[in-house]
Amino acid sequence: MEGISLQYIYLGAVVIGGAIFAWIISRDANKFTASQRNLTKIHNSIIYALSYVNENMMDNGRFIYIRNIRDKYNVNKNVYNTTNHARMLYSLYLCEKELNIKGLAERRRESAKYFVDEYVKPLAFGRYAVISKPDEENLKCEKAKLSATAMALVAFSDLRPEKIIPDEIFEGMGQFLLFMQLKTGQFYNFYDIENGGIGDSFNLNYTGDAPLGLLYLYEFNPKKKWLEGAKKGLIFLANLRNRRKEVQFDYTAMLATEKLFNTPDNNLTDEEKNLLTLHLIKMVEQVIPKQIVNKEERYYGALIDNIKPLNIACIVEGLIATYNCVDDDILKIRIMKSIDTGIKFLRLAQIQKGPLKGGFPNSADWKEVGVPKTASIVKMDTVQHALAACVKFQNMFKDA
């Protein structure tokens, strides 16, 4: 009996000691990566990426979407992606807002105006949407894109006071997103303008893009329908994925969940908040065990089955959002270590010299013999995601 009592005392001490250790580690989590040297390196990566963006933004505000490291002086100005143009404007907004980097505002406004003039068009019943051009995105006809419209709302939300974009366009883009939403909460991907239809079961969206856009719209246009549409969309994704063994890593759902949690009047029940938190944790737990953590490994910080900077940057963005949403101290320290490791991979993958300095290759192994030719391609969306990840990472320590 005495042995059992001692065993319980020992176990209790271990639990208490572990809790204290976890609290100390969690309290200091924002210090172990925040040395001045590390932050200087990240800041340099941000500046290099911004330099690449600046060099590949035309006078009218359009981006050169694709380059190739092995053919440094060849520029393809025809291939384009409207969703990623909007995402890039969001990253530039982060640089301007979070890091107070000067000289971005005017160029970002020019690029936003170009985007609206070229791609944002009216549809029936007061709706507005981002319309893709067939010759730029290899489409059979023009399509109104859900994700591009949602990310445009995110990217342009702070420009509303400047009247670059009329209020009816913001309202119309929100109406378009809700028009694309099913009763279940899920959204369709495209609206086929030529045939006047939103598609079928093969045209469903499985990301948090639309909820994120609706939440940014709700911030300055506080109509409950935007908030309810966003909540319904996120709860659909959480219910869907929590029933599955393996799920996709949906970084925009993670960003949207963070945004929703930070919305003062979100009216989330404890059950809904728990469901959404479990959704975040499930996605996190699917990537952290796959991360390469041996510093001797060449692609340290990537995943054992994925060494693409684009994907690692999206993962880092999602991990940062999750870190800001969860309360579990042990989980937070695991997430923080994973973020730090992923950022180091991105920094080392970045092109350090030459005409494409500041860009990121499609795959970190682009120099190796026998890799696909596409490995050496530099796409603007890879630069955009890496830039956003680095900015958000540095922003975690701005008060450190």
C-alpha cells in the first residue's frame, strides 16, 4: 500500500513538474528563435523577395508570373493567375502594415487598380467577381473564380478608404461568394459565364479562401450574412475533415479560423470553437511528424515527402495561425519549433544571386541531376507565400 502511495506521489510530481516546465517553455517560446542574428537573416530574405517582386512588376501593376533559373533572361508575360495576383497584393499589404516597410503603398495601389480594371467584372443581380481570361489560364471560356474573388477582398480591404475600389464592388464580391455557397456551407469553385452555371460536384471548393474573404469584408462591412457565411464554411470543412483519417493541409482555413477567433462578435459556441480548434490540430499533426529535423540533412526543415518552397511556406503560414489559436503549451512549443525549422528551409532555398535574386525555385533540388525541368521554375505565387510566411514569422517577435 505504501509502495502504491509513493508511486502516486511520484506520478503527481512528474505531472506537476511537466506542467511547470511546459509553462516556462511556452512563456519563453518566442525567445528561442528571436535572436537578433536570426531576425536579421529573415529581414534580409524579406528584402530580397521584395526586390524580386519589384523587378518583376511591370509599370502597369501586372506581375511577370513565371521565370526560369536556367534561362535567366527569358520572360513569359502571357501565363497568369488572378488568384495569385490577389495573394501577392495581400503579402505586400503585410509588409507595409506589419513591418512598416516604406515605398510599397504606391506600387501596391497601382497593381490593385490594374487588377480591378482588368479582372473584376459585374455579373447579374449586383454581383461582382474576378474573371479569368482563357488565354492566360488555359481555359475554354471566361470563368468567375471563387478563390480569386475571395483573395481580392482580403488584399483590397484596407484600400476602401482611398476609394480606389467603389463600395458596390466590395458588396458585390461578397454577394458572389454567398451565391457560390451551398446549404451545407461548402462553396463552388467557378461560375461558368458562357453557360451561366456554377458547375457540378466536380467543381466544389475544399479550402478556406471564401471564409477568409468574407471575414475581411465583415471587418469593414459588418453585415451578419458575411460572418454567418464564413462560419458555416469553416464548420463544414472542420466536420468533413474531422471524420477523415488523412486530410489536406488547408492553410487558408487556418488563417480564416484565426481571423474568426479574433472577431469580437463571432458568437461561436464552445462546441463550435472546440470543433474548429480540433480541425487546426488535426492538420498540424499531419505535417509536424513528416518534417526533416536532422540538421545534417540537406533539406532540413522541409518534409520527407515534400521539398517545394511553395508548400513549406503555406505550411508555415498555417502553423503560425494555429500557434495563435491553441492553448496547449506542449503543442505550442512543438509548433514553434516546426515554424522555425520551416523558415530556415525557406531562407536557404531562396536564390541568393543573379537576375532572379530573391525568388524561390519550384523545388529545392533544382540543381540535382535528373530532376524535372519544372524544378527550376520561379513562380510569383511561391515568392508570395514565402514572403508572407517570413513577414508573419518576423512579426511574431516585433516586440521581443
